[in-house]
Amino acid sequence: MKIKLLFTFILMILFSWQGFSDGNEPLSEETSSEASISGMVVDKSTGEELVCANILIDEIDYKTCTDIGGKFKFKSLPPGTYTIRIKYISYQETILKKITVKKNKPANLKIELEQITL
């Protein structure tokens, strides 16, 4: 039983090792034609980074949120033109239309959200 378990563990390691890359070479032809969108979301009046703002790409239903520094990144996007929605509690929703990304030319955005006064 122990030998069978050890053999299974070794096989899992060997097969999973094939999927790793050092990041310098694309894993396949398909990944080499992908694009990315990254950026930062800040408060328009103070410039303060907004943590956990929701970022959505309408056309392909991708979603993410900003990190502790207000930054976000979408990797492995097909090249194209996208509409991006940014939502954050107590801030006005912002819609960016016609954001074009091309392979090997990432889009980098600085997004300023305006606080809603109640």
C-alpha cells in the first residue's frame, strides 16, 4: 500500500512539472498571442488607492478586484476592444469604452472614481 501511494505521488509530481515555465518563454503558441490590461483605481479627489474595487470586462465576462495598493491585472486576454466597468461602494460606477489591447502591447489604465454624496 505504501509503495502504491509513493508511486502515485511521484507520478503526480512528474506530470505536474511539465506545466511549469520560468516566465521567459510562452508555454504554447496560443499564449504568445494574448494581451493584458492592468491599472490602478484611485479616489478622484484625494488620489487615495481604492482597495477591493470591482473591475469587469463586459464582452468576455472577466472579473477581478483591486489589491491593497489599488492595482489590478487581467492576464491572458484575447486581443480586441473591450468595455470595462469599475464599481466601488459609495462611488459612481465608471464605464470605459473601446479599450483596445493588442498582443505584446498591454493597456495600462489609471482610473479615478468619484465619490457619491448622500
